[in-house]
Amino acid sequence: MYKRLFKYLPQLLLVVIITLHTKFAVAFFWVVFHEFMHFIVSYKLNIKKEKAGIHALGAYLYLKDLDYISPNQDIIISFAGPLSNLLLAILFYFSFKHFNNEFLMLSFESNLALAFFNLLPAFPLDGSRILRAFLSKKKLYKKAYMITINCSFIISTFLFSGFIFLLFFNRINISLGLASILTFFVTVKEKERIMYIIMGDIVKKRNRFIKQKYIENKSISIHVSLSLVNVLGIMDKNKYNVFTILNDEMMVLGVLYEEDIIYGAKEYGNISIEELMTKEEFVHKFTNL
């Protein structure tokens, strides 16, 4: 009985809070609507839902095929929630001017806050996915990820600075403090697992290729002294990578494909391309030895 009670404690807490605070009830409703819009757009793009629900702090939505979508699809899905909130904020603002209703004003404030807060380029907000997806169209995925992580750290610092600043005026904004702490710790976790994410994306690329029946190629020339981990870091998760190996004189030594890099890293660890050239399985790939 106690285990069952503990399992549903967040939902019970949510009911109590909504009952006591009308403002929270209105804000919570629009948070759920925000996630619902993500679901609607992902459904239109044939991205399957894995899990959805509500908890004491709002709502959540996990998409099953989120790792297989293109940067453009990621931007569209991520932008759906904030855009819907922004449009509703405009609607409620003009409605309030005509009807002067408390619900309309609370809805305007809630949607406006949700729209702009979620567009901040900080983890785990929608803005971080939008920025990362946009940058990955122009830059290597690892670089795009690192830029997003740095932006997230900057945002969390500004949020915490705002929380401290308000304390000097005897104003305690708990939401601002919690948001800064959450953003900081989620960003730290993202930074720690970036290489695992990149490796996972490379493996998942095969499933995306099988599903879509096509994939773009990306060709890049690299120096023979680079290590396999460094090469993994410059792989594009959305394209099939082909590497032309060059020496100091920019002479072509051979060509490696991304599966060669993955195989080499698994079998021999973080060795250099030059060391990989001497392995029996790869000697035939290098013509100018």
C-alpha cells in the first residue's frame, strides 16, 4: 500500500497544489498544452510517441524515433510548443483588453512566459534542441553540441545571477533559482555523455537509413596522425562519412569509411590512423605506403 501511495505521490501533490492555487492550475494547463503541441507535430511527421504523462512540475513527452529525425524535423518539433504558446499569448492579450477577465490575463502571462523561457538555448529546454539542430546543419555535430553546451552554461549562470540579484532586494524567486540549478546540472550531464551520444548516433544512423532508404554522404580529408577518437568526434551523425587520409605533403594515402573507424576503435582502442594502416585488415585500403 505504501509503495503504491509513494508511486502516485506526485499526482496527489499536483491535485493539492491545483486546488489551492488558481494561478498554478492555469499555468499547469498550458504546460500540458505545450507538450501536446509537440506531440501533434511529431505525429504529423510520423514520429512515434514512446511515453507521455504528467507530474508535479508539469508534463513530459518521450518520442521513440527522436534520434532518427533530421535537423529540420527536430527544429519543427521543438519549435511547435513555444510557437503555440506565443500565438495563444497574443490571442489572450487582445481578448483581455475586450473582456477584462482574470483567466484571460493569467493565460496570457503563462503562455508568454512558457514561449520565451522554452526558447532559451539551455538544456533541457526546447531552445537547446533548436540551436543544436540548426548548428548541426552548418557545423560538425560535436562542435554544434559543444556550442550548445557552452550557451547552456552561460544561461544557467545568468539565471542564477538574477536569483542572487533579487535577494539584495529581499525578493526570493524560487522558480528562478531552481531553473538555474536544473539547467546547470542537466548541462553537466550532457557534457559528460557527449562522446557516448555521438557513438550512439552513429549506430542509430543505420536504423534511420533502413527506415528512410537513403542517406546523404559527407567527405572530409584528415591527417594520418589523427586518433580514432578524434575522427569519431568529427563524424556527422546525419550523413554517411567518408574519410580521405592525407600526409604532410597532402598526398592521398587511402580512404576509410565510418564503419572502418568504428571497427578500429572497438578492436584496437584509441590508436592513430597511421597505426591503423599497419593492421592486417586495413593494409589493402592504403595505396601509397
